[in-house]
Amino acid sequence: MNRLHDLLARQLEADELSPDVPPDPAAWRNLLARVAGAYGQADQERQRLAQERDGAVRELEALRRERESIESRVVERTAELAASEARFRSLALLGSDWFWELDTQFAFVSTSGDLPAAIGLAAEALIGMRPWDVPGFEPVACDWPSLQAQLDAHEPLRDVVVCRQLPDGRLGYASITGEPRFAADGTFTGYRGIGRDITRQKIAEEKVNRLAHYDPLTGLFNRTAFFQGLEHALALARRHNRSLAVLFVDLDGFKDVNDAFGHGTGDDVLRVMGRRLTQAIRGTDTVARVGGDEFMVLADLVDDEGRLREFGQRLLDTIAEPFVLDGQECRVSASIGIALFPKDGEEATTLFKKADVAMYRAKESGRNSVAFFSVDDTPSAQDRVVLGAGLRRALDAGQLLLLYQPKVSTHTGVLTGVEALVRWQHPERGLLPPHAFIPMAEDSGLIRAIGHWVMQSACAQAQQWRTETAVPIRVAVNLSARQFGDEHLAAEIARALAETGLPAELLELEITESMMMAHPDRAAATLLEVRAMGVQVSIDDFGTGYSSLARLKKFPIDGVKIDRSFIRDIVTSPDDAAITTAIIAMAHSLRLRVVAEGVESRAQVRFLRERGCDEIQGFYYSRPVPASKILAIAQRHSAPRLRAVERSA
Ligand code: C2E
Ligand code: MG
Ligand code: MG
């Protein structure tokens, strides 16, 4: 028999039993009870252990799940981090062309991106170098020592612009931004940052700057830059008690060059003159182009008028040197006005204006001369001169305009034509009537340019009406004495008609008696020429020139306009009534059309109708109006007001 388990052997011994001796019943029962008890205990123990084990397993399972979830969170976070870092890097690289890091000694430890190559540097060659060791690398608005101080102080860098000369000689620019890095314990570990290539932006900035300060045609300073320079020079002159001279140089007759040779040639002339002026001044002086054919010179350290006059004359001489245009030798002259600081003014604008005034005076006193601003100028004379200076620009600035005043048939009320009347829309003084500027334009010779503009505009307008309405509207243009004396008048009129396409019959010229009487023979020849084209001619302001109608017989004309000074009082003054009646009758006997101007009342209309006057013009029918109003007036065929006169007559 196998050896008994120790526990069982001890149990049998305790109960005085032996494996070899059959037990008595009582001892046997006792043994069985103990064994059953032991089994029961063992069962309970096993159960308890199983329960404990199950708890441990569950706990383990929970732990495992927690670990898994932590792990997956870590994986997720890591991926997120990697993605965001990649995003950041690519964004940083997109927004910048360079990613760099410096160590604690400010030497490059890493760089990536294209910028170094763009400014002619090999990225690898940068490693180990400090920014100020990089050959040709220079800050633009500061210097390396100040930047180094900033780095030493561990301050961030914001948009520091550096440049480097490229192999082709141009400059490449970069904008650098960076910040210090610190370890968790706060120790400084170096710098990290980005850089952007801003070369194109810099070039654009320079271009804008050039446009803002330089005249693109001549490369000289422009008006704005000249003013800034003048302000600056004035500040210095005030501080050091020095004087300054401002010279206004205006080319004479430049408009003619433009008209005759075209704008391209005009531009060439301006370039040549700009160069000549630059060569004629000293290095400390400044020259600028401040308007179409206007230049300004700022001369330093001159208060001797004699020497200034010499200087001005030298400028005139250099301008007047001949040059070749289209194979022809040409020359232009100029007029120069000079204003002095502090004698003539303390402020830039005052000096500018007074030099302009003096220049205008130089023009008036015969061109190609120098004039100083004069304190003797009375305010009104000065005013006139300032106005005259402005008028020279009014044409180019589009400040002139034409109004049109209808003329109507006294009998039918039908529109027979319009008179073009010029106005100057002055920027400060408002709408100026002709008498405020035409006499001045006559004196200065500007009337030619103005007259030319009026002729072209009026013809173009009449031609436009022609295309817009079935009834043609004749336009009358006033000529000034100087225009009428111009030998090119007929050619100019022919050109205006040809260029606009207006038939000659739809153009009428208004000239005064005195204009004709000044040079009767020439006048007659000119009138023959224009009438041969088919253009109509009327005598304006008739009755004021004391010339007899008999003398007018010699002139080829179509009509007369009775001056409004007679019309004004025809109803009350028997003299004026008699004169007007006589003019109408005599004009008719010469087969001339008669227009009464300045008609303001119904009584005047009735008087004129009774005397057989052909046409009337005046506020009674219409004031001078913009061109846009004329068609509506032309369509008022019935002319109700005149019919009312007819009924009451
Ligand atoms: P004008 O040729 O005798 O023109 C008629 C003037 O009388 C115009 O004055 C007109 O507005 C004004 N007027 C018309 N109806 C009446 C009225 O019923 N009552 C009064 N009190 N006045 C009336 P405006 O426009 O001031 O022109 C004045 C002068 O300026 C013109 O006299 C003309 O000699 C001249 N003018 C106008 N335009 C030009 C132009 O383009 N070139 C030239 N050289 N001279 C012009
Ligand atoms: Mg007139
Ligand atoms: Mg008149």
C-alpha cells in the first residue's frame, strides 16, 4: 500500500486507528465526520481563493484597458503633435523662406529653406558662423553692434531688414524675425526664427518712392519733393540766418513746340532742358520739374541780386542753346522769376507763388528775361498776375468751359443759332466771366491758345448736335483782336472744321468794328478767305465803334449785332430807339441780318419785332446755358413766349 499522506497518518494516530486494523464503528464515524469537515473547509477555502482570483483578474483587466486607452491617447496626441508641427513648419516655410537657429554664442546651428540661396549664400556654409561674420550680410536701418546688443539682452528680433549684394550687382533683401529659446529651467539655449525674401517688395517700395518724388519724364525731383526740399532748406536757412533764392523757370512758347511737333518731341525737349538746368546749377542747388514746362531751382547762399541775375541769365543762356529737332536746328527761350527768402517771404508756398508772379512779369516784359519779385506790386496788380499765372494752367487743367446762348427768330421764335461764351471755372474764385480773364489773356498772348480751344470745342459741339437732331444749330464764336490779326486764322478755322467735320455754314465768327478798323486791308483779306470757305461773319457790339455802316460796306460780312447798351433803353430813350431803328433799316438796305443782343423784356421784343429786327438774343429768351440744355431749347419750336408777344402785338 502507498504511504499515507502525513495529515491522514496523523489523524489516524490521533483517533487510535491504524491502516492495518479495521476500526470500531464509533471510531469510523468519528473519522468520517472529521474528513467531511476537512473537505468542507477545503471547499470554502477554494471558493474564497477563486473569488479573490476573479477580483484580481477584473482589476487587471481594468488596468489593461486603462493602459490601452492611455497608450492610444498618447499615440493620438503624438500624431496630432506631429501634424501640427508639420503644419507649423510648412506654414512657417510658406510665410518665410528661411528657418534658422542660433546657439548660445549666436552661431548658426541649423538652417532650412531657400532664402540663403536667394541672397547668394550657401546654407551649409552658414553653420558655425555668426550673422555678422557672414560676408556681405548687412542690416539696412541699423548696425550689427546694436543688433548684437539686442541678442545679448535676449530680446526678440522683429522684422529686422538685412541686405546682401547679389552676384549680378543688385541688392537682395530679407526681413528677419526671431526669439530667444530657454530650457525648462530657464537657461538660455539660443535663438530660433524665420526670414522672408522681401527683395521684390523693396523694389516696389523704391519704385513708389521714386514715383512720389521724381518726375518720370526728366528724372528730376517733382513738385512734392521740391516743396519738401524747400521746407528743409528754409528750416536750415532760418537757423543759420542765411538767405535762399527760388527761381521759377518757364519755357516760352512750349505749347507751340507741342502743337507743331507732337508730344513725343515736346517730351524730348523737356528732357534736354532738364539736363541742361541740372548741369548749370551747383551741387548744393536743386532743380525740379514742377509742371508741364515749368522748372524750379533752389539756390543756396545767394543774396546779391546782381549775382542772382547773372545766375538767372546763365540758366537762360543754357536753355537758349540750339538743338536739333527732326533734322532742323531749333531753340527755345524761357522766362525766369525769382523770389528771395527772407525778403519776399518766409514760407515755401509764399516763395513759390511770388517766384511764379515774378516769372509771369518776366513773360510780360518780353520773353527770355529774368525778373525779381517786386514789392512795388500793388495788391490788384499782383492779383492780376497771380490770376494770369493760373490762367496759363487753366487750359491744361480743363478749367475752361463754354456756355451757349440761343439766338431766336423775332418772327417765329425758332432757334436760329447759339453763341459760344467762354467761362473759367476757377478753383478758388468760382465761375469767372470773360472780362475777368480775356483782357489778360490778350496781353499775355495766351489768347491764342484759348481761342484755339474755344474754336475746336464749339465746332465739335455743333457737330455733335448735328448728329443728335435733324435741325442743324449754327454756332457763333467770338474772336479777340489778337486772334483776328493772326495770319494763320483762316488755316486754323479750316483745321477746326476739318477735324470736327462741321460744315462751314454752321460756323459764325463774331468780330468787333474796332478789330476790323485797326487794319482794314488785312481784315478784308482775312474775311474774304473765311467767307470763301462758307463761314459766316457778324459784327459784334455794333454801334459802339462810331464807324458808319457805309464803311462796313467794304467788308464781306453777313450780319450785325446791335450792342446791348442801345437795346437796354430802347423803350424809354427816344435817342436809343431812333439809333436802333436806323441801324436796322440801314443794315437791311445792305442785306445784312440784324440781331439785337441783351434783350430782357417783352416790351423790347415788341419794339424790335415792329422794326423788323431779324433775331434776338438775351435773357428774355434764355441765359447762356451748358451745351446739354440746348437741344431741349431747340425743340421748343412753338416758342410760347414769343407767340404771346405776337398775340399782344
Ligand atoms: P458779347 O459777344 O457781346 O456777348 C454777349 C454778352 O452779353 C455775354 O456776356 C452774355 O452773357 C451777355 N448777355 C446776353 N444776354 C444778355 C441780357 O439779356 N442782358 C445782359 N445784361 N447781358 C446779356 P459774357 O458771356 O459775359 O461775355 C462777355 C463778352 O466776352 C462777350 O461779349 C465777348 O465779347 C467776350 N467773349 C465771350 N466768350 C469769348 C470767347 O470765347 N473769346 C473771346 N475772344 N471773347 C469772348
Ligand atoms: Mg459775341
Ligand atoms: Mg456783343
